[in-house]
Amino acid sequence: MTEPTDPRLHIIETYFECCGFDHTFLQGGTSVYLWNLSRAFAARGHRVSIVTPAHGRLDDLRERYEVEDLPYEDVHTVPVVLDPQVWRGFPAEVSLELRTTAHRIRLDGVDLYFLADAYLDRLPETFYPPYSAKGNDLVFFKPLVFQVDSVRFLRTWFGDEKALVHAHEPYYHYLLPAALRDDPSKLVVSNVQSNMPITKKVYGPKVRRLLDELGVDVPLPAPDTADALPAAIRQYQQLTHLHYDYPADHVAVYELTAEHADLIDFLSEGQLDFYASFRDTPFEQLFARLPIADVVRRNAHKMFVGGCAISDEWLAWDPADVDREKVLGGLGLDPALPTFFHNARYAVHHKGQVELLRAVDRVLSDGLAANFVVRCISADGIDDPFFHEIARRHTGRLHLEWERVDERSVFAYAASADFCLFPSKFEMDTFLIAQGEAMTAGAVPIATDQRGMAHFRHADGPGTATGFAVNRSFAEDDELLTAALTARVKEAVALWTDDPGHYRELARRSAAVARAFTWEHCADLHLAAFTRLWRGEPARLPAERALRHGWTELLPDELLTVDAAVEHGDLAAYERLAPLDDGAARRFFDAAWLRADFATCEQAIRRRPDAVPAEDVTRLRTRLALLPDGALRYRLAHADRVELVLPAPPDAQGRARPEVRPLTRTAPGEFAGPAPERPGAWLLLTLSSGRVTWDEVRHG
């Protein structure tokens, strides 16, 4: 008997916090995402279950909902092996004795299952253990207890029922795909909610012990090898928030989820692309040499974009209903001036807020006539006096606030603004709902050209752009970002003043792009992938994605293109299609030079010595000079910044923070500074395109 054309799926959403149905429980954006997506699935006629901790709030739930106490009682022990380097003074292993119960609420066609026990009921106000608990308080393992409890509940309560388990954020479910991989009735989709470092690791013996307790026999990820990996590049990564080194007895959580899940779900195409290659970032070269890069390629066929969306409320509200004069006047601002809006949690490095305030200070100090409404949301206020100093300096032009307000008020701010500012850094934003919300109200974006934000199209070409872009940033104190924001704000005001017709077109385009991100569309994307998996159709790697990331070894010759080979500096792939003549070698050289891939430049010269003009060869080989007077000179016309990075000796814990010395820009494309006094130094290049890459300092 064949299955119906559109099968009715049973989708089980599971995450440490799935409380988006009630604002009094809400802790983070993942909760909102899960609830909206679950309701969209249920509205399509699918059976939807949510499994999450009760977080000690059952009594609160009973006051507002009909809570059903289920006939489920699981008395069990969670053995936790402790890392002796972290849990000093604790035993090598602790046994958490638990009695787990289950409770259900049925709401909007969704069954919500709440698990409760002595650990899951702790931290009823904050849900998440504070990082300070690590090494000090076993409550740190509350999320780990939920992983074990959820696996046991899924196995027991749903038994042999066929279901698709949609688990969110690898750090919060890394046991689950391996635990369910041999269950033919359970399909597992791992959802990457944030751009947590792909090499995030946990203590290996702890993982092995828990998998053994769950009856799972899978190989654990192998440790990274340090061979031939430059110390300067490795040490610098801790400054980028993209990678951290771990001891050899730790295992990568993304590898555990990617290897054993059936599919891997991302919030946007840009987020998927970023997580697949880390292209143009300071981590790209190191990533390519780590085992996790092979994990990504091996599992690339599983990756798909399920999407994210703007809330129904923001899409339903009409910006024309907002009284701009009342809103801006109420903040002490002039409604007649162009107005800029920023709305994010207070996270100065993640959200680029230091650079944003510096840019605001510069333009207003220069006399620019404009308003700024800056919301840096923090329950504890803003602790940096610099923010308050800037706000005082520009009273009547800058309104700074940090309190939480109701969504309708935030919408009024956005609808009263002409532009929205989102200079996020370190590629931590995967969809950035706040930018989309402001755009739905007609605010024209000025935002970082991050891959995870590309769907808002502020970095498009003239015919389709919704606003203005600034280059990505991977520096904690980034003068290049401050300068770019300053220039874009001035450009935006000039547009608003001198070309109102073009401004109105951008505002219309901005709202139209953002309003396409609905939960209905998000459900469509998920259900297309879920249904193929449910039917047993094998996942396939799109050729376009393989070409984009240079995975030429995964493609047959008929799907390769010479353009992709040139773009990635892959001469071997090119020669699978055509002989490398002088014209092709010159193409390779020119493309590699623009991305500062000097190894490919040299390779092209070696292969075809007559293909590259002598002056270009000289330019390549004299770009770096260590001068007799002890100075270092570097010449690269398309570099905006050059920094010398010197490795440092590791401390007792094996950690090391490199020394970073910015070179002085002496002329366009020319930089100078003292030569390194010890070997192992590398140059970190920030190109005018926004690409960040490395160049070795070779002595002798």
C-alpha cells in the first residue's frame, strides 16, 4: 500500500526552552521561533508535539492552562563524569538520582509536554544555568539532564510511533541524534539556531559515559591534530569568537549532531553558507585544515534551509497608524529630521554598538541634522559610561534606552524611523528578526554585509538593494566599521534630503522584502524537506552549493564549471575540464591576487611562467619587505588594514593570547611597522572587499 501524496507527519519539537506560547515564560528568540513554527505545522493538519522542561513553573502553568498530569514516572540515574581540570574538589563522577514526571498542555492544536524532576525544576526564573556555575555548581548540568530525560521520554512515551524529531541548537541536543539513530521509527533533524563556534567541544569521557548509559555505541569525534597549524593563527581565533582550542580529550558537539542526524536545518541560506566554509573570515584557513571541515563536506547533502520569519503581529500592524510627531516628540526629538533606529540586546561586541555610538557621535558632532533612537536592551542597564556620555552630549538628537517595552511601542519607534542601523559583528546573527521587523515598517537598513543577513538584500546591487551595507567585522574595536557607519549615515541623510523619490523606493522595497518572511513560508520550506525524509527519499547535495564552496571532489565533471575552479584557486579541478593555458593561468593569478591568495598566485606562475607579466610577479614577491633598519613594509593596493600577529607562549592551562600590532598606513595600500623580533609571525589582512585573510612573514 503506497503512502498518501501528502502524508500527515508527526513532528516532535524539542529544545531546552519552548515557552513562546506564554510571554511570562519567554527567555529567548528560539522559543518564539518554535511556537510560531509549531502552530504553522499544526494548522496544516500535522500532529505536533513539543518536549521541553517545566523549569519549576508547573504551578504557574496550572493557573492559566489546563495541565494534564500524565501516567509517566521515570526513576533513573544520570551519571556525569567530571573534567578534573574544571571541577576541582569534586569526585571523578557524580550520579544524579532523578524521578522524572511528564505533564501536558494542549494549545492551538499542539501538544506541549513538560518534563519535571529535581534538576529540571531548578532556576525557575532564568531557566539557563549561569556560566559561573561551571566548575562550581552541578546545576550547570541542567541542560545535559534534559538531553538524557528527553531521550528516555521519547523512547518510552512515543515508543514505536513514527515521528520526526526536530531538535534545536547542537549544544543542547548533541546526545539525541546518536541516541535515536538506530531507532527506525524516529527521524532526527538537527537545527542550528545560532552561529556558536562550529568547533565547540565538551568533555569526551562525560559524553562516552552518557551514551553508554543510553545504550548507544558510536565512535566519538577524533581530536584535532596540531601538526602544521600556525600558532599565531590558532591563538588569534579567540579574538574572533569563531574558534577556541580545547584539550585533546574533548569532542566537537556539531560533529556528533551532523554525523548522526538525518538532516541539518539552518535559518537562512547565508547562515548555511557561513557555517559550511567560514569564507573570507580569519578562521577560513584554519577551518579548512581541521577535521570538522571534513565532517561538513561528508554531511553537506543533509544541509537545508528551513528559514525563519517575522512575527504575525509586526506583519499585521500598519505603519500609517503611527503618529510620528507624537512618538519622536515624546522622546524629545525633532520629527522633521531624518531618523535612525537601532534595536537589539546590549551586546557591544556582537551588535557593533561601540562602533555605532562612535559613528553617531561623529556625525552629530559634525553638525549633521538627524535623530537617533538607540535601544540596547538590558535588565541591568548599560554599564559603559561611554554610552551615557554620548547620550548627554547629544540631548535632543539621540535617545538612548535599555528598558524592555511592549512590542507595540517598539513598532511605533520603527514606524517613526526612516532608517534602521544593524552593524552586527563576528557573523553571530543567523537571521536577525529585529532588522526584518524594522524593515516591515518601512525603515531602510544600514547593516553589515554578513552572510546570515544577506536575505534582507541591503548589500545587493543598485536594482534590488533595500538599503546600505558596511563590510563585515571580526575585530572587537573596529575603526574601519566606525568609519564606514559614519559614511553610510551621511550618505543616507543626503539621499533622504536630496532624492526623496529614490528614498521612498528603497523604503517600499525594504518593506516588501521583509514582509515575504512569513511563518507560512517557513513551514513550506520545512515541510518540503520533512516530507522527503518521511518518505525515505535520499538527501542530495545541490550542485550549486558544492560549486559555491569549492567541494569539487563531490561533483562529477559534467557539473563542474571553470568559473568555480578559478574562484576557489583549484587548478586540479580546472584541469578536469580543460588544459591550463596561459589565458587560464592569468585568470587564476588575477582572481587569487584580488582575494590575497598568494599561494595560488605562485602556483599559476610555476605552471605557466610566461602567463603573468613580470611587473605582476615583482609586485607579488616584493609585497613584504623586512628592511635593514629593522622595519617591516607591506604593499597591497586593496588592503584597508594590516596587523602583525605574534604567537605567545602558552600558560599553565595551555592557553595563549597572541600579541597584535597594527601596522601604520603610510600611503594608500602601504603599511609599515617594526619587524617581528621572533619567528612565527603572520600578517592579518583586511581587504577593501571586507575579506579577512592571512599572509605569512617569512624571514630570510
